[in-house]
Amino acid sequence: MGYKMKGFAGFKDGDKKTKVSKNQQKIVGEQTGEIKTDKRGHKYVLQDYNTDYGIMKGDTVKLSGDFPRVGSYLMGGDYYGKQTKKSLKRKSGPRTYKIKNEK
């Protein structure tokens, strides 16, 4: 006879337990374009496709830290990022997300 926790549905097969806050969006590395550098020297990539996670084509993903890359592209994989404060203030238009590399 096992004890069932109230409100716990259990883990699905293949799910990894990751620390994701409610404000973070999932960003898939395979769906981004070439890594570019802005006037200030900050690295960023543009989203190439619309996703089911709410990231739209043309959204900017700012990179902070040293990210794995293949040539001049962001390596495939799942990254989690938050919208910047300026992006949250915008009513419409492309959004800006910032992701950090966790080591």
C-alpha cells in the first residue's frame, strides 16, 4: 500500500527535472539563425520559426556567457530564457529574450 501525494500526477517517461521559473520560455537552438554581434559587442541570434512555446519568428535571443556553438550557429538543444524588461513594456512587435549558459 503506497502513499499518494495530493495533487501529484507523477513524472512522465523521459521528463527531466529542470529548474524552470514561471516567467521563462523554452528556446530551441536548432530553430535560431546565425550568431551576430550588435554595436555594443553583445551577441544575439534571431528566431527563424514560430514555435508552440510562444516564441515568434524575428524575436531576438540575447546570449550571455559562453555558449556551445557549431561554426557561427548556436548548438542545438533546449535553452530557457526570460523576456527583457524593455520587451515586457512593448505592446506589440518582436520580443527580446535573454538566456544564460548554466554550467
